[in-house]
Amino acid sequence: RYKDSIGVFDTTICRALRFDLKLTRKLLIKRARESVPRERREYAGRLTPFYSGPDQLVFIDETSKVGRSVLRRYGWAARNTPARATLSFRRGKCVSVLAAMDVQSFFTWGDIEDTFTRASFHDVFKSKILPYLNPWPLPRSIVVMDKAKIHMYKELQDMIHETGALLFFPPPYSPDLNPIEVGLSLLKRWNQRHGYVVFHENPLAVLRVAMYYCTRQKEEVGEHLNDHYLLITLHCIVHCRLLRIYLLKLSKCRVVRERRVGLQACVTAM
């Protein structure tokens, strides 16, 4: 339509993109190029036989925060005037939180000062998360967490299996299959918006308040949970289609066999 136009204004191009082609400028959803589709399908294949509903899933991860991580990136100022704020650039204390999330939101967490080690991770997991796990196939009976080094040890796996729950590790470079990452991003956003002034004074208290308020923000987390359910659902659909094709072929073979038997009976009777 516009290939012969000369000197087209930017506003005309924008109108053509928005109203004629129905295109809008959106925030990119980034997917890792290193992610292997085969590994994602294998993960769905392992999970599908045990999966009967989203209420079974429990997503677990940890995050660490320091003073610099809660500094705001934007502010209001008069036009043609830079927005300046006098803030401490010190790293400050490091606090970490280990959280568990189900289909609704965060339902339990534990926090410590400094970063998690395998020993501290084990203690917090045992005291804060393990009591909420149920035997499969009850709700909160399938644990999903990434393959971080502090997660990969036999004692943790045995501890989860003793409750009757199941443990699954998503494939590498697949954060979309662990929706708790979205919840932790909400935690960072809340800290930047509300806690950046007093975080240096009492970071652990600010982190606990942030976790409390993030449990109420269920809509955005729920949208990203769909990616995880969609992968499993698509895998089930493929299996159902293959099963349907197999049954259709089986029924056709049965009809042909019955016809042959009928013809043989007619010939014998004659």
C-alpha cells in the first residue's frame, strides 16, 4: 500500500503499523537460545504421568538482596532537569530468602542473613517448606526446582521422598518452567518501589514485609504459570492424538478382519 510513497511521515507509518497491520510495541518475552526443545519435551514426558492438576505443583527457589539491588532506576523531575537522588552506594548487608509457591502465590518462606550455603538451605527447607509437602497425588505433592549446586544432593531428595512427594528438575535455560522466578521479580519490584529508603537500616525486616505483600499479587504470577501448564497440556494432547490414531487404525483392522471372516463363512455355506 505504501511502497510507492515518498517522504512518508513517521506518524503515517505508526498509524499503518497500529491500525492497518494491528501491530503494537510490546515488552519482549526473552527465551534462552541455549534451551534445548528435546530436553523440554523429555521433562514434560517425565512429569505428565504424575500430573493431574496445577494444585499439585510446588515451585521452590531462593534469592539474595543487597542495598544496591533495591535502588530505583527512575524518578520524577522537571522537564530538562536531571532526576537526582542522594543515596548510599554501599553494598550493605546481604539477606536471602528461600520461598515456595503454589498455584495461588507464595505460601511459605524462610530468610537468613548472607547467602545460602548447602547447610543453611537444608535447615531452612526442612523447617519452613517440608511441613507443607503432601504425599502424591495430593495438592502440593510435586516439587519443582532448578539444578543449582546447593539443590543437588541426596539428603534433600531423600527428605522430600520420605514425605511421599515427588521431585522434578526442569531442563537448563528454562526459567519459564519455574514460575517462581516471576514471583521473585515482584519481590524485587516491591523493594525498589517501597523499601529503597530503609533497606540499609533493616534489610531483613523490609524483606519480610515485601514477602508478605507479594503473596497478595496473584494475577501476574498466575499468567506466567500458564507456560508451565501449557507445556504439559500440549504433551498430553500429542499423546491423545497418537492414541486416537492408533485406536482408529485398530478399529479399521478389526472391521476388515470381520469382513474377511464373514466372506469365508458365506463361501463355506455355499
